Amino acid sequence: MARDTSTTAPPTPDVASSVFVGASEMAQRCREFDWSRTSLGPVESWSHSLRTTVSTLLMSRNPMFLWWGPELVQLYNDDYRPSFGGGGRHPRALGAKGKEFWTDIWDAIGPQIDFVMSGGGATWHEDQHLPILRNGRMEDVWWTYSYSPVRDDDGTIGGTLVVCQETTKRVLGEQQLKSLLAELSVARTRLEDVFRLAPSFLAVLAGPDFVFELANDAYYQLVGHRDIVGRPLLDALPELCGQGFDRILHDVVATKTPFIGRAIPVMLARTPGTAPEQRYADVIYQPLLDAAGNARGIVAHGTDVTDQVRAQRDVERLLAESELARADAEAARAEAEAANRAKSEFLAVMSHELRTPLNAIGGYAELLDMGIRGPVNEQQHADLARIQTSQRHLLGLINEVLNYAKLETGTVRYDVSDVAVRGVLAAAEELVSPQVRARGLTLVVADSPPGLCVRADAEKLRQILVNLLSNAIKFTDRGGRIDLACEDREGADAPTVTISVRDTGIGISAEKLDVIFEPFVQVRADLTRTAEGTGLGLAISRDLAEAMGGSLTVASRPGEGSTFSLTLPMARR
Ligand code: ADP
């Protein structure tokens, strides 16, 4: 539809220049355009009305466009040109027929032009969306325009004048603003949700009296769901009076410097009407600045750390208490150790001191008995024998106490060597056989491998065995049996030998199995039995066994007898 604007028959200069007035581009183009090739005919033939309208249009600074005649031939001014963009529509539009030119929007504007041309009156269209082909593509373009009928000289409607303003920029600007506002509102809602549901408490206080503007759920919970928004701080939470918070807030506003406090104590009523209670909070008060940079209030946020503070104080208190208890226990232990040492030293000294006179008693009784001091009758012999028996018994007891005291003070020396088990068992048997016979018991010593040796102090080992055998004799009734045996565990990582003393005696109840190894413990299973001994034998024996790297244990049932097992490291063969 491009029109050739070259002029074959230029209009008569005076008429054309009186209609196409001025130096504008479009005046120039109109002057040069061959109007005779259009249905408008040469300018000289134009009606007054058309001439006046066109010259007004060309002189106007408002974008204007004119469709004239039944073919709606087009004219427009310089200010209308930008509406065509850079796609070659200008200057093709000049002199073109409306319907052939505006194919892209004819559906929309055709009926409007018809309406005006057929006498319907002027139309007004605000921010009308009329996408047009511009700059080589369909562009979204908005217009505010009016179509006005222009009367011809004969009073009929000769054309439609478009006075328009492209509003694309404003409309797009408004659309952008609208979507920005929508986004802002979404962001604001999101921020409000975050603010409201934040686990830490948040409140905004504004103005010189710090009126609550906003408070989130956590803040409401902190202050017992009181009605605070819209009320000054000290009016909403009167218990804060005198606690110094208003001074801190005033400082933050005055200096525009945030205040950060850790575990700040605050007396707060947790439910309305109740007495304030001690709480602790980590808080940050930030100045709320307006656009001009003035502090217009405070944002208070923080966390209620009461539980943590209390827990920490409990831990600190418990630590201090346990430290005290530890120091007390340490002192008690030191005291007990000192007392024990003193007792052992005392026993050692006393036993030693007692042995000298006892030995003298024994010695003089023996001299008398031998008749060295003169003749002794039968009666006196018997008495002297009793004195000697008692003296030996007492000496035995004292020796045991002395042994134990020595063990306790740690002054016992161990002379460890390879000791042949068979020899030890035979020696022990020989030592106790008189008592076994006297008590009407049977002692069976099992055979043991000839080369089997233990690592032990031979004297201490003998002492343990004699003690175990003496107990077996003491606690087994006439006719009973005692077995002395040994068993080696050669294959073990640390090979051992266990020597066992088994009797068929009275046995030991389960609850006493441990305590009999305590010093000075005797179990009076048979109340008719006269308890002999000190209750030290097993304590000494276990100490000795353990000191030689071994152990001493017992298995027993009341009425069925007992088995004491002494285990010692085996000597390498
Ligand atoms: P004591 O000098 O009194 O024998 P011990 O320490 O040797 O002291 O023994 C402690 C207690 O263990 C004994 O008084 C006795 O009650 C119990 N006891 C020890 N050996 C036997 C045993 N073979 N049978 C039963 N009871 C025993």
C-alpha cells in the first residue's frame, strides 16, 4: 500500500502553501504530495472546511490525524509521527486509505470511525489498548484519543479528526507500579507473618512515650497477653516503672545507637493481675529511623532466656556443691587413712610389747614345770600345762594382730621365688595333722605334679594354707573330711595354679561370703561353738594372696561345707 510521494503534478504554489502552512516536515510533504491521485483530488478542489482543518492540523503541536472523504484518505502532523515508530509506516500513511492502511487494528477502529462518520457524534477513548505493527513487530500501545466529526462546507460530515495522545509510557508505568505494589503487599504480608511468628519477641515502640505500635505473638506471651498496642510502655506494663528500661530506650533514641543486653533481669507479670516475677532476657533495642534519619522510636527484639539462666545457675550451684562434697570426702579419706595408720602403728607397737611379757610367762611356766624351782605335784603340772596352752593361744592371737598391722602399714617384705606346690602341701599337712587327728577328722591331700611351681613367698604361702586348713578343722564337726588339692591352668594367657581347701563343715551363708574377708569378722553360725580366733585370718590371707599377684575366693553352702580357692601365678617350667 506504499504510496509514491514523488510529485508528478505539483499543486499550484499559492493554494498549496496557504493550506499546507509552515516549515514542518508534514507541511512540506503535503505540499509535495500529488493529491490529485487520491479521491480528495487536487488541493485547489478541496472544500474550505477540508483546507481549514488540514491547515489547523499541520499547525497544531498536539498529535493529530485526519480521515477525509468516503475512502478516509489520511493526513497527519509532525507530532503524530512518533506513533508510527521506525518501521516505515511513516510517510507511507500520508494520502493512504484508512481501511487499507490500518489493517492491523481496523476491527477496533473501523466501527468507531463509522460511528462518527454516520453522525453518531464524537467519541472519547481513554488509555485504549491498540497494539500496532511498529518497529518491525507488534507492539502494545495505549492511546487516549477522541474521534470528532468534521463538517464539510455543505454541513455533511466530511471526515473524522483524531486528536490523540499516546499514553503507552504512562500506562506501562502504572501497570509496573501496580505490580510493584502487589509484590510489595505480598512481601509485606510475608514480613508480617515472619514478624508475628518469629520465635524471638519483637515490638515496635514509637514517640517520646514509647507507644506500642506492633508486637508479635512471642512478645504477647512474654507479657501475659495484655492489651498493649496503642498504649505507652509504662502504662501498658506498669511493673517496668523504676526498672530503668525507659532510661535505656531514651538513650537509644538520643544517641541513635542500639543497646544490646545479655540475660537482663526484668520483673514481669506473666498473667494480668498477678505479682511480677523474675525473668531474664537477651534484648536488642534498635533506634527506628525515619526517612530524614531521625529516631522516631525503638524496635525491641530478643529472647526470654529465663530457663537457660536458671539451668546454668543450677549447674553452677551443683558444681560448687559437688566440689565441696569432693573436698569433704577427700578430707574424710585423709582423716580415715591417718586414723588407720595410727591404729596399725599402735597395734604393731602393742603386739610387740605384749609378746615380751607373754614369752616370759611361757618361759617361767616351762621352768616351773621342769621342776627346776622345786618338786611339782600332779595338780600343779596340770595347772602349768593350762597356763602354757593359754600362753600359746594368746601368743598366736597377738602374732596374728601383729601380722595384720604390718600388712596395713605396708611394711611386709615379700621374698618371691619358684615354690614347689607338692612340697608346700606336704608341709602344711604335717603342720595341721595333730589337730586333724585330735578333732577326729580325715585330711586327704591329692597328688600334684612333681614339677608344678608357683611364684610366691614360701613362708606367706604356708601361712595362708595353714590358716585355711585351721579354719576347715575349726568349722567341721567330728567325722568330717577335708580335701587339699591343686589344679593348674597352664594354657591360659597368664597360667595359674589354684590350691583348694574343701571341708564338709558347717558352711557359710550366702550373705556372709564377702564379709568374712573383712578384718575382725566372725560368723557365729553355731552359737554353742566357742569362737576361737580374731577374725583376722582370712583378711590377712587375702591381702597376702593379692600382694603376690593372686586371689583368694570362697564357695560355700550352709550345712554342706566350704571350698576356699587360692590362686597364684604359675612359675615357668
Ligand atoms: P577366725 O580367726 O575367726 O577364724 P577368719 O578370718 O579366719 O577368722 O574367719 C572369719 C570367719 O569366717 C570365721 O569366724 C567363720 O565364721 C568363717 N569361716 C572361715 N572359714 C570357714 C570354714 N571353713 N567353714 C565355715 N566358716 C568359716
